[in-house]
Amino acid sequence: MIPAEAVEAAAKRYYEASNYGQQWKLLGNSDQAIYRHRIQMALEAAAPHMLASAWQKGRSAGQMDPYDRYPAKNPYRSEQ
């Protein structure tokens, strides 16, 4: 689940960037809700990919033994 604060910040930034700097606070509540809903769907779709990438970077940075016989599998990425 994406925190409401993150959704709000992303929706506000997206709205203002795509509407030539028009102010978010001047947008009606129902229109703000539409932007928040769309942004939340986009963030939820992107979150697993970002988690998988972050996990892999952390694992690579912390790997001490390149000959690890039982390497950990990334829980955020499906095995192919």
C-alpha cells in the first residue's frame, strides 16, 4: 500500500507539471480525488519493480562471498 502522503505529493506534482503550473489547491475536491486515484494506481504498479531493484542493489552491495553456494533469492522478483 502506498502512503496517502506519497500519493498526495505525487498527484500534486503531476497536476501542476502537466497543467502549466496551475495550483493544486484551486482544483476541486472531486478532480483532486481523480488525480489521486490515477497516481495511486501508477505508484502501486511501479512499487514492486522499485522494491526488486532496491533489494538487488542492497544484496549486491552487501555480498561478501562471490562463491556463495546458497545465494538469497530476490523476494520481489519472480524466478524465471
